[in-house]
Amino acid sequence: MRKVFFAFVGIVLLWSCNDKPMDKLGNVTYSRGGKPCETARRNHWLMDIEARDALDSVYLNTIQLGRKIEVHRLQLDSSSTLYTLLVQTCKGDSLKLHVSAKEFYTSMKGSVPAHLKSDDQITVYIWMRDKLTDAEHISYKKVYEKDAIRRYIDNQRWKGISDSETGIVYEKLKSNSGPQPIKKAKVKYIIKSLNEQFIASSRGDRLLMFDASDKGVLGGIRFLVSKLGLGESARAIVPSGMAYGASGNTRVPGYMPILLEVEIIEILE
């Protein structure tokens, strides 16, 4: 049903802008599906984007990917023409843009993709899915995270144990003598995203020197170590609250669940 919805959105997006005359603002030629509007300041914008190169070949389509573009209003270039157009684009409205690759990507505080030249003229369709306040965005991200975890478990047919206190779902990969209190140990670990993209690991012989008194250890690692004994290992789906949190870091966005594998190599007490 979701795929049908996204396809329908794409059709509406194209129909809403294609038959309208184009206007020009700064270096951007555009048409709008509806009328310009002014709303209360909502910092978080959720958008679907389809981008085509100069040969009219689609190289980005978030509708097909089922993954919206999320931007924070204050992170955009507020002096750009694109920012002016997006500010006046309300939920459910759409834009069609003829713009240089450099103008579009720098306005979005990004960089031009390697397959494009800065002066390439691209066509971009934007559909504004929603504009959220900070509180609404937090609620949205929490719901999205829970849904992502549920979908992963369903798709992978996990039969793991769900911990109600932490939200972690885990299963043992290797069993030995069972869990034992561990204060210090050499631990092997690997962290990935739910789409199996590498994030971090103990890297070969450079094992994690786990210390239960170290509050800086990732919550998910601390949790799995508590469930294991010497020579045992486990994997888990770890919600952001036990991973990189609401803020994330330079590599991991906020409210992102992770896949985690942990193995106890040596106990040091």
C-alpha cells in the first residue's frame, strides 16, 4: 500500500507543476503547484525530491526509495533563491525547478554529485510532505525509528529476545557457560546500520578494553556484555537511546537504530 501511495504522490507532483507557466526568481526558473503561503516558523521540512540531469535522466527519486529528504530550515542558505521558494511552500504543495547543479546543492548546504558539473542545468521536482515544529519532529523521529526496527525484524524474521526496559532485541550467536558478571574484558564488536552499512568496529586485533565503570561505553555494548560469558557472542538491534542518541554524531544521524554484534574474547579480572 505504501508503494502505491508513493507512486500516487509522484504522479500528483508531476501533474501539479508540469502544465503551469514558469516564473523566474534570481537564477532559478520555477513553477509552483499551488499558491505561495506564509506559515508559522516550522524548522523541520520533510520533502520528496525527484532530480533529472540535462539529458532528462532521473538520478534521484526519493519516492521510489521510500525515503524522504529531511532538512532543518536554519541549516540552509537563507540568502539563496531556493530558500525563499521553500519558505513559501506549504505542506502538500510542490515546486518544479530549472536550476544549475551548483545553485541547488549549495543552497541545500551540500556538494554537487561527482557525476554532475557545477554549471549543469538540472530539473528538480519537490513535494513538501510536511513542516514540523521541534516537538513534532521529535515525535515523528521516534515513531519512524520504531517503525524501522519493526520492519527490519519482520523482513529478517528475527526470533530474538526483546528487552522491555531498553527496547533492545537480541539473540545469542555462540553460547558457552552462560552470562557472568564482567567488570573488565577484551571485547570484539561491529556496528552497522539497518541497511548493513558499516559504522564502527574493534578492527582486527585492536579489541575494545571494556570497563563496566566507563560511562562512555555505548549502552548497547554494555547491555550485551551483561548477557554474555567468556567466548560467547550475540547480535542485537539497538534503538538510538542505547546507541548514539537523539543528536547522533558526524557519521550517524540522531534517532538512528543500529545493528550490533559483540563477542567476549577475554575476561580481565
